[in-house]
Amino acid sequence: MTRSTERHTLSADGAFQDRVRVYHGTLNTPVHEIELREGIQLRWTPIEETAEMTMDPGTAAVLQAHHNAHHPPGSRDRTLPVVEVRETRDQRSRSIIGTHLVLIRDGAVLLGKRHPRSAFAPSTWHLPAGHREDMESAITCMVREAEEETGLRIAEHDLSLVHVLDLLVPGSTIPRVGLFFAASRWEGEPLVREPECCTEWRWWPLDVLPEPIVEYTRVALEAISRGGLYTPMGWS
């Protein structure tokens, strides 16, 4: 790694939101040999083309800052350049969309135990889940995430939406909408396809859920068992 940049995100009103340090390095592996864990494709892109691409405003700002920087390689200047990115007001009304798979077999639900070093809910039980990619429908995301995480093959027409969780995490300014899909049928048996994220899959009786379990997962499963379609959580 060589020089780095700090990206400061400001709210639409100018209040400080968060700080991210971005490192500039050299890739010593051919792109086609990189095993993708998330995303769809990697490719080399001329910096000039990024101006015409749809991307996160902060990412675009950092790319331009690095491109325009005049620090020579190996510079010992420890003052990091700061790129300030201001959120537009309409961004505050956006939500993060997550999809969750509810597989029921003989009265038991499929749950996975998160890796102990997972950034989210380490060593905690959770449903197969993920976030949709750009220009991807939620149901397509669910099919993709199911196969990537468990190896199970599910057709879109065998999925039905059974619950919506409207979640505001304490301290967060971005709401999350969790869509829970039940599958009427599937092909295969659950496999640990992403061992860096999940260490095992197990079927648990719906009335004897394991501990610890992601709290919103428990809330959603209990609501589904009652026939509830919508749950607001964290808004009080």
C-alpha cells in the first residue's frame, strides 16, 4: 500500500456523518484470478470513463482525488488529503433493502451460524440473507443469495413474500427494509458455500429457536408464525 485518503461524509445540513480511510495500492494478481465473494464482475476501467458511470458519489470523489493528487510515490507526508462528500437531501429518505430466505421443513426453519469474525452478528444464528445488487429485483437477489450461501436452487416462481420488516437500527440515519421470502420447494441440501461468513446450517424447530439469534430474525419469524405481514422495529 502507498498513500491514502480520508473521505468525510457530511449530511445535507453539513453535519459530520462518518470517516473512511481509503488506501491506494498495487494489484499483483490478474483480475480474472480473483475469486469474487460479493458483486458480479471486476474489470480495469480508465479513470476518464468513471465520469460517465453510475456509482456512489463518495467513491467517485475519492477516485478523482487520487487521480488529481500530486504526491510522488513514497512520499513521507503524513498529512492525509481529505475528500468531503455531502449527501443530498433525497438520500436521507432512501432505505437499504435486504432479502431473507425462510425455509420450513417438518416444522423446522433453516438457520446459519455466523462466523466468529463476521462484522455482522458474529457467532449468532441468522436466516440466509443478503443485499441486492444494482438494477436487481429483490426476488432475483433472493435466488442468487440462496445459491451463493447455501447451494440451494430455487426458482423465482416458488418464492412468496411472507413478511416485511421496517427496521431502524439505533444510531443509524438510514432505515432498512427486510423482505422475507418463503420457498414452496427447492433443489439440493444446504451447504456451507461461504465459510468466511457462515460456519454451519441447521434446521431448528420454530418453537425452539437457538440462542443467540439475530433479534430482528426472531421478531420476523414470530410475526410470520402469527400470519403478520408487516413489523416496524426500532422506530419508537
